[in-house]
Amino acid sequence: MASVDVPVALLGYGTVGAAVNRLIAEGADEIERATGHRLRVVRALVRDADKERGFAADGGVLTTDFREIVADESIAVVAEVMGGVEPTGDYVLELLRAGKPVVSANKQLLARRSADLFAAASAGGVQLRFEASVCAAIPVIKVLRESLVVTNVHRLLGIVNGTTNFILTRMEAGASYGEALAEAQRLGYAEADPTEDVSGADAAAKMAILATVAFGSRVELGDVSYEGIEGIRPEHVAGAREQDAVIRLVGAATLAGDAVDVRVGPVLVDRHHPLAAVEGAFNAVTIEGDAIREITMAGPGAGGIETASAVVADMVSVLGTTGTGFLQNDAVWRRLDRLPPGDLPCSYYVRIEVSDRPGALAHVAERFADEQVSIAQLSQHLTNGSAELDVVTHTAPAGRVEAALAAIGRLDDVRSKPEALRVISERGI
Amino acid sequence: MASVDVPVALLGYGTVGAAVNRLIAEGADEIERATGHRLRVVRALVRDADKERGFAADGGVLTTDFREIVADESIAVVAEVMGGVEPTGDYVLELLRAGKPVVSANKQLLARRSADLFAAASAGGVQLRFEASVCAAIPVIKVLRESLVVTNVHRLLGIVNGTTNFILTRMEAGASYGEALAEAQRLGYAEADPTEDVSGADAAAKMAILATVAFGSRVELGDVSYEGIEGIRPEHVAGAREQDAVIRLVGAATLAGDAVDVRVGPVLVDRHHPLAAVEGAFNAVTIEGDAIREITMAGPGAGGIETASAVVADMVSVLGTTGTGFLQNDAVWRRLDRLPPGDLPCSYYVRIEVSDRPGALAHVAERFADEQVSIAQLSQHLTNGSAELDVVTHTAPAGRVEAALAAIGRLDDVRSKPEALRVISERGI
């Protein structure tokens, strides 16, 4: 097949942009073999064309004028690697409307403006791909949209924030939360202000994107309830170990009938679950569906070259599907309600400090029974004058478990607020 | 976009074929959303059209005449789900030459005749896809060919046989090899004659396919050296546990300079390696490359519906890329030599029974030193009158380690042939 020279452009030329340019230059032969096209970065939008860059662009490539990209009819696809929501979103909208396919690495943009973006892509008759916006080089979006088309995906569980996963695995090795966070900051895994990561907010944005694609229904950032790992202490890690489990910050998107629940929080993961094996700053996603049972994909969830690899893969996929109508639909095709939070079936691991006197255990058990929450496992550890109850419940609606915990917290026998972590189980989370 | 009705055909209508038909019928809307096309199975080649089938085909679909498929110009893609090498291979060649894209689930066909098949696909100007030939629903081939185009993949490690993985995880739970095999047979994971699985031959065929795609160089079944799990005893499993590791039957495809090594055998996998978490009849593949560090994909490696899911995904991908030139190249684009087997860098775990007398340990250590094999870890367990040495070597060329082991076997102090298992390490296997 005759090789065709294909000019492409970048919005942004920072770490990821320069890595995209390098991968395209060094991988030109591989791309040509797969697609029949030879890619060449002909324009890259920057704020200051004179700034020095890691992998230098060819002379004349850097530009500060967006018009030079949108007006250049030869440009076949544009990769957005500049980040931010404004003015980035407006640039992307204009490109799509002008009939240019766009590949984006921008989680915040996708989590906040996907409705507009997909409408513009449909209007322009072009694709919008965004593999790099979630889990860097792990091709979750491609697998969901291209390999699992006929599998009714009913749950997606993800470790989608590497910083918190690093902190939690360091805590398993004996570090305190503060020590682990400081180490993450020293290694560059965590920002000076780590709030976005440790609060679960970053994971929530990624889960909004993944849930939207998995279920074909718009899930926005505001639909995702999240909780962070700031409250996790060594006792919780030790308690998990006694249950032959580990603690992970897990995003869970669940399809329950015609409703959807998406949440992020620290949960207990049984040591035999694939997500328990995800260590350090890695990410992983487990997709559960009718025809596939479950598929887990794991790998580095961040990094300039890893993100660039996903951007280039999307550009290759755009070239490989242009003109066929493939994936030119909005990823959203149905409206699903939000499941009332109390309705989601959950199994809980609960730690309760009680007085060491006859009847305390029975009182606790009664409160669970009052809410029809069945107990899967209960153990009592005695210390000086007090006792700790470790309870794992069977799967029950979250609202009932929470009501039982509130009632338990009011018992005279109970010394402090019961602490609860959800547990990944077959039916709920 | 206007919906286009697309007739497709199947070669074979057994468990997988019937499941493909069902997924296409039930997933028609989903496929149309993704591709703009409505698929319909219009022909399925069978030996006996009157036999009853699980998910019945529409009247007139089943045929015993291959001509009806190859001559029907309306048929846009054919899925080969009949198995066997002959006459299947000839059918597929004829279809490709006639310009019909083919999707195949046939591991033996791909491992034995991929050169002819790809030549025919190139001649016909159409795609040959074969996701379902390896690891059922886990989309390893798609990810290698579409997502990792610009990543120089240098190693691929796979647990690609579910039967042996089931047996090995049962042995970890305390079963003997015989008990675990019998259980696998009872559950339908192993055949009455389990040789193909337990000998590593099945895994070798899959590794030939994966290595070919990963490195773009033809690897045939005969190029893959393999060893099975028949010799694994509870002592080995216990020994692995002491090293904080598990035993897995791992296929390893390694690119070393301009040479390739592909092998299958039982190896020690550190508990923190992603492959150690793969339990039961699941499969998993870890792909190591420049831009991605490593990506692991895990899921069910067999099953009718799981395999059918991959077949349908390939059909969707063919439709989504038709006319673009995408992946119409032979997956093979370079010729790489076979690495001489002794040259591959390996780390070994070795168990040696020695007499409990002064000097035995020193003699063993000297033999390793003679071959310049450096020892990473050594422990000695004493029992009545004899001792067991557990040695883990640093990475060294396999040939040197084997020479050291042969020399150790000849020592007077050594009571039985040293037993060695390779260990997954960063540089070798």
C-alpha cells in the first residue's frame, strides 16, 4: 500500500507533547506499517515559542496561534495535551466542529464537558478519543468501546489513582499515613498539596469518564460520591490483614437495573481479588460483564511517556478507522438514573470498641438484626477492660447497614463511633 | 448515520458458533451504535444441517456447502469457529484470497499456518484477525497491534493455559498433583487425556502466536521450547512459598538484541509480580515495553461465550476499519534469529540435597563460582544426617547455570540431581 504523508498537530508541547512528538518520530515506520500513513507533527500550540523543550520540535512547528491549526486543512488529527478546561475546551470544540478528529489526554475536560464535546464531534462527523485521560497507557477505553461492544458491562472497579495506591501499599509495609505521604511527595508521586489525590477527587473524575463509557450513560463529576484515604490508620491496615485482605482506594461503578451508582472510597479487598495485587503507583481496572466474566487490566497510571503512548495509540486508531463511521457516535446513548445511595448492596467490615462486659456483643448483634443485616463473620479481641469487635456483614443495602451502625453508636456498651469500610463482594461494594 | 445491513457468515456452528450468533443477535443495537452497521448471520457451515443446536440459527442459515459462503458477494466478514487445521486452513485461505476478511478463533491454525494466511490476506487486500485464538476474551492481540504500535515491546510473559494454572493453585491450597488434576478433570477444566495442557504444548502454541505479534517476527510452534508441570510436587510448592513466591506455568517471549527466545515452563513468580495473583483457570499476559513499562491483562482464558465475545469484537473491529488500510499488513515484518538457548539470561531457584558434613556448602558454592554464576540468596535446612540447600542465583546466562548444576550433580556431597526452577526477574527468565 502506498504510504501517505499525514500532518498532525498538538495543542500543548510540555512533557507529554514533546513525548508524543518523539514517539511519532521514532515510531514512524511502525505507524506506517499498521496504518499505511506516515505521521508528522507539523504544528504545536504553545504559549511561548522560544522556551526550551525536552525533545525539540522542528523549526516552524511551534506556534502561539490556534488559527494556524484549525485553519490548516491538511491536518488530519489533533492531540490535545495542554491540560486545563479553559480555553482548552473551546479549542477542542472548534476543532471538532471544523471536522478535525481530536485525541485528548485531559481528564478534567472529559469529566466536565463531555456532553458538549461529543455533540461537537457528532456535528463534525469525526471521532473524539480520550484513552490518555484515564490510567495513562492502560487501554481501558479502547477495550470498553471496541472489544466489549456486545458484553453488557454491569460493574467496573478501578484503582485509578497511583498516589493513594502508593501510600496504601507503603502503609502495608509498616509506614504511617504521614510517613507514606511524605515519601510519595519525595518521589514525585504526590503534590506539595496532595488534596486532589488523597481526597479521592482525582479518582472521582476518572470514574465519571469510565462509568460514562462502560454504561453508555452520562455520569458527571457531581454524580460521583467520594471519600479519601486521609482517615486510614495503621490499625485499619492491620485489621484488613487479619481478614486476609488489603485496603485500596477503589472506584466502583455499578449498574443496578436501570440505575447507576458511582463512588470512590477506601475499601477492603480480599487478597485473592485481582485488585489486591496492584501495588505502588500502578493503576488497574476490573471490568465485569455478561460474556467475559471479568477482565482486569493493570499498569502505570501516570507518567509523561506512558500518557504519550496512549495519545499516539489514539491517533493511530483514528487513522485506522477514518471514513468508516466507527465510533462516531456519542459514547452516551441512554439515560440511567442515579441509584439512591442507600440502595446499593454492600458488604461492610466494621470495627467496634465495646466494654468488656456480658451482653455487649449481643446488643451489637441485635442492632444488625433490627435492620435485617446478616453477619458473615464476627470476632472479639479482648484487651484491658475493653473489647474490639470485628464484624463482616453479608451483602445488604448500604442504608440499612448505616442505620445499624448509627444505632450501635448509641449503645451504652460502645466506646467510640463504629468504623466501617466497604468490602468488594460479588454482588455489591 | 444510516444503518447498513451487513450479512456475515460462520464456518462452524458448535458451542462457539452458536454463541457468536446469539451475541450478534442480542447485541445488534450495540454493534450498530459503534459501527453504523447491523450484523446478521446469513450462513453457517456445518457438517450436518439437521443436528440440533443450542441457540438455533434462522431457517436456511445452516449449510453444508462452503461454496455458498465464498461465492456470496454480500457476505462482508467470515468467522472461523470450526477448529482443526484441515480443511479449515484451506477454507480460510480461499476466503481471504477472495477478498473476504476473516476472524479466526483457531490457535492451532494460527500457530501452524500464519505465513500462508497472512500472504493470502495481503493478496486479497483484507484483514485477518484472531483475538479469540489466544486467551479467549482478553483482548491481548488488539492491544498489541493497535495500542502498542509505537512501544518497542521487549518481553511478554503469559499464563496462557487455564488447566495448569488451576492445578498449580489447587496445589498451593494443599492438593497433590494427582488430586488437583483429578479435580480439574471433574470440573471440565482438563481433558481425560490432559497431555496437551499439562505438557505445556497448548501454551507453546499460544506463545508462538503472541510472540509473532509482539515482535513482528515469525515464531512457529517448533521454535518454542516447552516443559510441563507433571514433575511439580508439593515440596516445590512449599519451597516456593518459603521464597515468598508461587509456581506458575509461564510462557516467556524475550527479545534480546536481534534474537528471540520463546519458552514455556514452570517458574517461580514472586508474590508481588502481577502474574502471581492469577488464580484458578484464569489467564494473564504481562507486556513489557519502552513507553509503557508493563501492562498486565487478566481474565478467563477459555469458555464458549468468552471466546465468542472475542470473535464478535474482531468482527466489529473489521467493520470499523474496512477500507482504511488499517492492519492489512502481515503481522510479521522482520526476521529475528532464535537466541541460542544457553544465552538467555535467567535467574534460578535451585534445591540441592547434600550430606550434612563440613564443606558441602562450600563445594556447591565453588561450582557456581566456576561458571561465574553469582548467588543472590542461600539457605540451608538441616534434617537427620542430610541437608537441603535452597539457592537463588543472580541473573546469568542459562547455559552457565546449567553447567554449574551439572557439575554440582557430580559432587560426592550431593545426594540427588539438583532441581532447578527459573525465576522471573527484571532482566531474564
